Amino acid sequence: MKLSRHPASPIFLPDLQSPWQCYNVFNPAVIYHNGLFHMLYRAQGLDWISRIGYAVSQDGLHWNRLQQPILEPRDAADSRGVEDPRVVEIEGTFYMTFTAYGREFSGEGKPTHLGGGILPMVARSHNLITWETLGPIVRGEDNKDHVLFPRRINGRYAALHRRWPQVWLAYSEDLLTWPEKWMKPIYGPRAGQGWDSLSVGSNGVPIETEHGWLLINHGYNQERVYRMGVVLLDLEDPTRVIRRPREPIFWPEELWELRGDVPNVVFSCANPVVNGVVYVFYGGADHVIGLATCPLTDLIEYALHG
């Protein structure tokens, strides 16, 4: 099983005339709504601060973008950038999860990395353009790769998040508070020398199927080559892993995936399903955006029997 690169890839490039997105565009969220692909992408320009831009497409290949970002740093909590959005629609409202990277640490103890704090944020919108920030899932830890499930589970909102080195599940009744007592680890790096033996994390929005929640995830080993894989979780208890095939389904091969701002990276925050096809939009080497696809039936078959 392997995702198929679209021959038009890379499908989205930096805008050399725009000071905030002239260097890198990568790691986009994409949602299919009202017959259009809506992309919210991470961009870096002259100041190297990440902002989130918006673009729209009829076919997922040719895009029209807004000239100004729709989300950018506002205070010390995100002064170094807003990163890696994922977008989902729940009960008629759009929600975006994104990472706020700031110069100030917020939490107990000491910062988990040099220079400040990381916050796994949640925001809300009714039009995909204007966003209201709700707050973080946790504070005071290097926690990211978070994404909401597309519906409530047992009456509560649910999210995957990455409390390194494991992927965790969190629940909330209001998207504002995420009680620690409702958090549980799901899976982590696999022992040995495999492709995901050092770090793992979530990609796009979980896909609901009759067999379980189908996840496309990412991981790397000591070589720091990012690859994608598949995980299948129980529909009503997503802490239960039904299957996790051992082999990856996608990895860097093209020159623009092997070389860039961060080499050897294919990193996806989006896998919408349109007319039975899974569209995996991904950042190539933290520089441009590519597209890979596969039939949903093939991905389910691999998750069950791969």
C-alpha cells in the first residue's frame, strides 16, 4: 500500500511577491465544504514568523489565495508563530487546532524547550476566515500535533494530542477545559529500528468508517526521515487500537521533499475524503505543498489486513 503522488505536485508554492509567505508554504489544513477545497496553510516570510493563510480551489490543484493572513501572532503566547493547522466541521461550526509558539512560558515548572512556550490551541469560526481563539488543551509542556475528531464521542468533544513520545486522547465538554482525568495515552513509538521507532504524531482529521476511526499518522526514527502510516481506533473508545500496520504508506522521494528548509519531510495535516478518494495534502521539506491520493477502500483494506 502506497499513496500516489499527484503528477502536478507540488501544487502550492511560496508567493515571492508577498513578504509574509515568500519563503515557505507548508503543512496545510484542508476541508471540503460546499463543493470547494478550503486550505489553511502555514507560511513563513521575511521575518521567519509562521502565519496562517487561506486559499480556495475547485479541484484541489489550482488555488486562489487571500493576500493577507487570516491568523497571525497577537501576543507573547504566539509571538514566534502560529503553526500546523488542522480544521474540522462539528455540528455546523468550524474548529481549527494550531500550535502557538511564543517567547513566554505559561505553566508550572520550567519550559520544555529553549526560548519559551508551546501551546496546543483551539479556535472557532463560522466562515473559515475569521477565527475566535478558545484556548489551549494543555499548558506548560511541549504538546502539539493535536486534532479534533469530527463528532462528539459519548457526548463529549474528543481530540488527539502528542504528549511526547506518545499520542494521547483528551475529552472536553465545552472545548475550553480538558480535564487531566479524561486523558489517556493511545500509542507511541514502536520498539526496534522501524520507521516510527523514535517519534510519532497525528496527521489530519480522523476518518470515521464502519470499521473504526481511520488515522493517517507520521513518525520518524534516528535518521529523522518523516514517513506516514495508518492506525485504526475503536469508534466508541478511541484509546483502543484495533490495528496498526507495520509498514509506512508514504515517504520522501522527490527532490522537493528531500531538500528544503527541513530536509526529508513529508508532513500532512489534512486528509479529506471526496467522492471516495482520500486527498492527503502535505508539506514537502517545510517549503512547498504536495498532494497524494488513494481510494478510501484501499486505505481501509490496508488498515484491516496490511
